[in-house]
Amino acid sequence: MTKKTNKHFLILFLLLFAVLGGAGAGFYFGSDYTRQHYNQLSQKIDVTAILDALNIIEEKYVGDIDYQKMLYGAIRGLVRGVGDDYTDYFDPQEAKLFQEDISGSFEGVGIEITMRDGQLVVVSPIEGTPAYKAGILPKDKILKIDDTLTNELTLEEAALRIRGKKGTPVKLTIYREGWKEPKEIEIIRDKIIIPWVKVEFIDDDIAHLSILQFPENVDSQFREAAQKILDKGVKKIILDLRNNPGGIFSKAIDIAGWFLERGDVVVYEKLSDGTEIPYQAKGNSKLSDAKLVILVNEGTASASEILAGALKENKKNVKLIGEKTFGKGTVQEAVNFREGLIKVTVAYWLTPHKKMIEKFGLQPDIEVKMTEEGLEANRDPQLEKAIEIIKSL
């Protein structure tokens, strides 16, 4: 076997090993199961085309070849070929960043980003972070990161470029609806340490309860805030989910259990075969007697849309105030394997009334726009309207 054939054998072996979850190794050693699995795969994909591509690269390419990098690229290409903005591959370094996001601790600028129709878009800036202070808003389009066009990057590649050590700068070229041309904004990265839940009291009888995101450690913070509300005997709550990009959906379900009765449907998971699986509230219902209004905007996405929809459709007289939510209602499963992590869309979220969240979002009962002029004047008309409504209940 020649050196070149050995290389072909190696990368095809590694690719099959990754795609078949380790079964590729068995294939080469004659396993009946993996031979059958390979045969099924080869009916859908011409695996020999990989060898053809390798031949062309090795015969024509002038530089050195990084076979590990090629493997990552091959897996990424397979996954991105699905054509879904939220189904993607994380190589080992990117997978580490993904886990940091879930844990709620990282260094960067403090924005949640996503891909929408192939364009890198801001879901929301996290309050108090460098991005928030720089004036980044939900649905801003990020055209360039430093000198790199974002339409050439995957979501995870873009996140890697935005992330970086505290104190270092990153330039984002932003386009916002209504602007005549894009603007370049330089932001200095910082350690992102976030209080995910905040509560403030208005006139001693109204709690302004803000949830910024749903990471792993949100439970204890919410419990502390809820206990403060209970201790003061406050029965009117403004639940603020503006610019909350989501997070771990089970955390939103847990928090819903504070407001709903046990057994109330929080959300339905709609699978590819049409099956609809209900997720029910299982909490303590300690805030279920409180009067409630909910603040939402274009940065309210995913798990925060689940929570807002659940409370709106299960409780009487709950008003959504603000702007239409982002409309991110798909379910992703993160699957770890030998060469990193694959995040794959497996289902859709439906509200308790079985309304589709994906791309539709939630419409506010009372629409109140935030303007740049209002922000500059340090006014919050959405919160002002919420206070007006909650006082009337």
C-alpha cells in the first residue's frame, strides 16, 4: 500500500468513523452490522466521491495538507448540507465554547447571535455587557468581524472570532434596518459575569422581575429573587423577558412551575413524525396567585418565548407588552462524539394552544416600540406601560 493510499485510507476511515459514530472502524474489520450500516449509507451518499476529491487535492494542491482539518471540514460540510440554520458541527475547540455558553461564564462582548437565512444576526445583547453599552440591538446584522465577511463563516466560527481575551478589541460591521449604510463599531472584550435574574420593587407593591437568560445556574438565582417577592408579600409582578435569547429549555419549564399549577402544559415538542409531546409544570406554584404582565421584544427568543407563551395561554388576564418576539422555536439536541459535538434540530416548539413559535414568534397584546431617542433620554416606555397595566389589575 502506497503512502498516498495510506492517507486516503486514513481520512476515509476517520470520516466514516465520525459519521457512523465509531462504526467505521468496525467496517474495516468486517463487522456485519457496520457493513450493513455502510451499505445503507452508500445508497444515500456516493462515498467514493470523497476519495475522488482527495485524489484531486493531493495531486493538484501546492501546499501541505492538514488531514485533521480536512476531517473537521468534511464533517462540517455534511452537517451544514442539511440546510438548517441551527444544525451545525462544533470541532473540539468550538465545543468547548459551546459548553462555556451553557455554563454561563465566558470572555467576549456579551451578545447572543444566530444565523437567519444565511445572515449573522444579533438575537440580543446581554444587559450590562460591552455589546450592550456599545448600543448593539436585537436583529442587527453583523456583516463583518474585524476584516472577515460573516457570510463566509459558520455560526460557531463567528462566535470564536467575536470571543477573545479580556481587554482586546473586536470590530463589528453592523447594519440596522433604517440605516443608509453599515457602521463599524469597535468593542473591547471583557469577562462576562452576569446576574441572570434581577428583582426590583416599584412602589413597594410591584416586583419588576427580569430574567436575562436560562443557563445552568439560573435556578438558584431565580429562587432567591422569588423568595424576596414572597417575603415582601408582593402580588403584582412585571416579568421582564426582553433581550432574553433563551438557553436551556428545561430551566424555562422549571421557572414556569413557580407561576402555573402542577400539570399545566408549558410547551409541546412536535417531532418529525408529527407526534406532539407535552411538557407539564411540576413546580411549587408559589407565585401562581400573583397578577402578571410580561415584557417582550425582538430579543425575546427560544426558551424565553416558551415561558412567555406558557404563562400567557395558561393564566387569565396576562398581557404581553412590547414588541413581537424573535421567533426561534426549534429544538436542538447536542450530541458529543469523538471529533467534537453536533447540534442537530430534532423538533419544533408549540405553545400550549399549539401555536408554532418558529419564525412566527409571539405577538404582544399591547405594542410599545423602543426608539433610539427614548434610549438616549433614558426612558423605558415599555416598562412604563407595564406599570400602568399592572396597577389596573
